[in-house]
Amino acid sequence: MFQGGGTTPLVIRSSTARGTVTAPPSKSYTHRAMVLGALTRSKFALKSPLISDDTKATLEALQSIGAEVDVQQSYVRMRMEELKPAVGTVDARNSGTTMRLMTGVASLLDSPTTLTGDSSLVKRPMGALVDALTQLGASCAYIGQPGRPPLTIKGPIYKDRAQVKGEVSSQFISSLLIACTQKREATTLEVGGRMSSRPYIDITLEMLERFGAVVTETPSGFEIPGGQSLSRDTYAVPGDYSSAAFLLAAGTITGGRVTVRQLDEQSPQGDKAIVGLLARFGGAVSRTKHSVTASGGKLTGAMIDVRDTPDLFPILAVVGSLSDGKTVITGGENLRAKESDRIACTTRFLQDMGARILPTDDGCEIMGVPKLTGARVDTEGDHRILMAATVAALVSTTETVIEDDESYRISYPGFVRDLHQLGCRVEVRK
């Protein structure tokens, strides 16, 4: 059943994407840099941050525990001399990263902090992170459903050992890594099972190192010295492969040619894999040290595992739907607990657009078709569903209507503007 989330629909018509745009700043790096910058307990300037609904939630959460924040168009200045008891409830809105990272930060306080979020976020799991923080000495009470926000947590954490499941969310491990550098005692963090979305943990490790922290990886997890002082005056946020993936896919499936600048070839971002994946489908993809260009080719199906790159699932399903032969996408078990059930939501909108796609427990199976048809798309308020459906609509024979002109602002506020710059016919219908 259609459940529109916006008041002014997006209308998309067949288009060819051509041109050059600059990648938006990385959401993942921006969240982490905001938290680490505040924990330097000194003046800190974040250059070229992503200012979106999600990152605003992180800034407001940090303000609630003592950070002074000055937001300008190209930078954010921060100062937090000490962690203070939270002023009111911390509202992470729709941001899972805010919820997870701030729960770890809140565990450093000897006063209770209550964290909540919107109707989507309170359905997302928190149990494994809270269990690990409890093992470290925090106390926690769930206000609603056990294992889900809202919750109240009180520290300070002080014990020297904890275990956490690695397969649920990389954000749990990132939160623990950051928090444990700031507790007095050293920590042995044991990670059970395979770490999902491992590249996001690598981003956290890279940034901790750049802020002067020491973390040692072991065969069973991590050793984290306690009482570490973070130090850095400025940090510049790199471009985001996760968002650029939609633009590069648009160039590939429309037979156009799209160049996205400010994409570092050496970045540890997992979604950098989009470059090789589009080439695997048959797209013509080339790159320099700081840009990627994608254009069309004869697309054929591919076998893809998204265990380390789950955010790419919706747009890869779009490309697979237009590739000759069979595409199988696997490894996405955690996609059912994102902002939406992304497996169900992606397969549903593509089926409505004429794709031959079936959901599986951890992904989907697709038989490609030459063209899609327009449809009315229910995004369930999920920004990545909106952007994937918009790109799919560029190769549809009739117009597509998306009753959600807002959710892309969660991660990519300039999405519609950049599509216009590439010559795509995307209209916000008043």
C-alpha cells in the first residue's frame, strides 16, 4: 500500500545524465569527526562537513552534553571543555550513527542520558552495543521495547573487558572503540563472528589515529589503552562514495557520461567498490586520483556480495535490473533493519517499475529487462530508496512520481540540484 511521506512529490522523466559534479562530503566521516572533535576538549574546526539532517542530529546531541557549536556554510567550529550532563533527551532523529556513537559517549558520563529517535530509528537494534557497555560497567534501562531505543544509559564505564557481536552493526564497534579510548582503564574488546561492514570500522580506526589515539587490532578483537587524549585543530571531510554511487550509476544506465570529482582513490570507504562493480556490469569506468567517470556500455548480470557495502544494495539492484541476464546480490542480511527493510522496499519499487526481481533472505535475484516503466514509489522515508528510485526513473518509459521530496536531505542535500546539473529531468511538483 502506498504511504507517501512528503507533501510535494518528485516527478522524474526519462533523461540522459551527462556532466561533471563534485561529490558531497562523506556522512560517515562527518559524524565521526564531529564526535572526535568534541572529545579533543579544545577548539576544533571541521572543514567541508556534510550538513544534513543526520549530521545536524549529531551536532545537536553534542551540544546537549556541553559542546559549543558554530555552523557556517563551509566549516563547523566546535569547543567542548568537558562532558556535561545532558540537557534534556538526546534526539537522534533518523540517524542510526548518531544514536550508536552518542550512546558510547554517554556511557562516559556519571549522570543518566536518555536517547531516542524517530519512528524508524526506534525499531533499529541497540542490544549488542548496550550489552557491551553494560559489561564495561554502564547501567541501562530501555524505556520501550528491550533492545531498541529509547533508552537511558549511565556510566562511567570502567571495567577492562567486553564482548560484542560483529555481525549486527559496524556502528556498535565504532562506538565502543571511540568511547574506550576515553575511559581511564585499558580495554580488551572481543569481537564475535565476522565484522559486518568492515570498511566503516576501518574509517573509525583511521580517524582515531589521525586524532592521536592508539588502538591495536588482535586476532580476537581490539586492545585499547585507556585515558587517551585526542588532539587535532582541524579536519577536512573527504568526498562520499556512497552518494556518488547514485550519480555514477545514472551515467552508466542512461548511456551518458558522468564525472564525480573529490573522490580519493586511496580512501578506505567500502563504497569505493562501486567503481569496480559498475565495471563488472559492463559500464565504462575510469578514474584519476581524485575523480571517477562512468558511462554506458553493454550491461550484463553479475554476482555481487554486499556484506561490506550494504548501502550500495538499492542502486546495484537498479543496475542489475537493466543488465542482460541474471544478477544475484547476496550478503545483505542486515539490510532488513535499516531505515526501511531495504530488501523488501527495493524489490517492491523495482517490481512496480517492471523489473524482474525477487527478494531473498539476504538480497535479491534479478533477470534484466531493456527498460523500466514509470510508477508511484513509496520510499518509506528511506533516503537511499528515494535516490535509487530516482535513478531508475531516468530510464523509464513514462514518468515516475515519488511522494517524498525530503528524505534525501538525510545524507545528500544537493542530490536534486546535482541531477539537474547533469541534465536530468527531476521536478519538485508544487
